[in-house]
Amino acid sequence: MANTGQTRGSNGRFKPNHSTRNRAIGAASVIGLAAAAVGAALRFGWLDRFFPSIEGHDAPDLALDAQPAGTDRAPEAFRPDPTAIPTAAERESLRPPAGVDKGFTEDARREELTPAE
């Protein structure tokens, strides 16, 4: 029995029917493209908001309802005393180390620190 679904070319031979093969190649291409898109999204972190990490702790200063910076002050016991006179050790710790390039400060007016009495 002859296959009526096939057609013949100009040379009299049957033309190959590649529709099944073309569908398979198309489906494989779509699946490969989808896998590449998901891989790129995971690589560049585009899906991180859907899969939040659980490590770490909450940062209250980054919360949406957090107070702006500078609106809260340290307790009185932890604030530095602005009238306190620094000790000799504190003054020495604030001086630049020897051999450090002072840049523009060499030409500027300079006052020596007087020791605390």
C-alpha cells in the first residue's frame, strides 16, 4: 500500500518529511533557552528576592520604619565630656607617626600642644 502522505520531487524521489525532527529541535531549543535564562538569573541574583537567605540577623537601622540617622543620642553616661582636658597619653596618640608625609600642613600655621596642668 502506498503512503499517500509523502510527496515526490521533480526527480521522482520521495521528499523527506522533517516535521517531527524540526519540532524536536525547536522544543530542545526552547528548553535550552529557558534553562540558560534561569541559570543567568541565578548567577546575577535576579531571583534572590524570591529565595531570601536566612543567615545573619536583622539590621534595625536598615528597616523601612527606622528613624533617620542623628535623631537618637547616646545615653548621658556614654557621651564624651567636651570640657575634659586630654591627658598626655591621649595627645600623644593623636599625633601622626614619624616619617609620615604631612602634605600641605608643613606650610600652615602650627601651634604646639601645651601640657595639661
